[in-house]
Amino acid sequence: MFKQFIHSLQGDEVYMLLSLFIFLAFFIGATIAMLRMKKSHLEYMSDIPLNQENVESN
């Protein structure tokens, strides 16, 4: 069944499926990277904007 689907694809459909696979691969990779990060690193990164000493006030 999958082979029949692949053989019936035309030019535009190939690009559509390729972009879908790239999209999914990127977000699956980003999710895996986020889940593997240490909690201490995440806390450090979230506190960076609050710990700036030279904040410009308008």
C-alpha cells in the first residue's frame, strides 16, 4: 500500500511531504534537546534577563 502511494506522487506532492518531514524532524529534535537539558541550565538561562546589571530604563 505504501509503495502504491509513493509511486502515485506527483512533483508538488513530493515537496509537500518533504517539507512535512523536515518540519517534524526539527520539532522532534528540539523536543529531545529540551528534554535532555539539565534543570540547572534551564534555570540559569531563564534568569539571564532578570540578572542584567546595566538595564536601560526609559
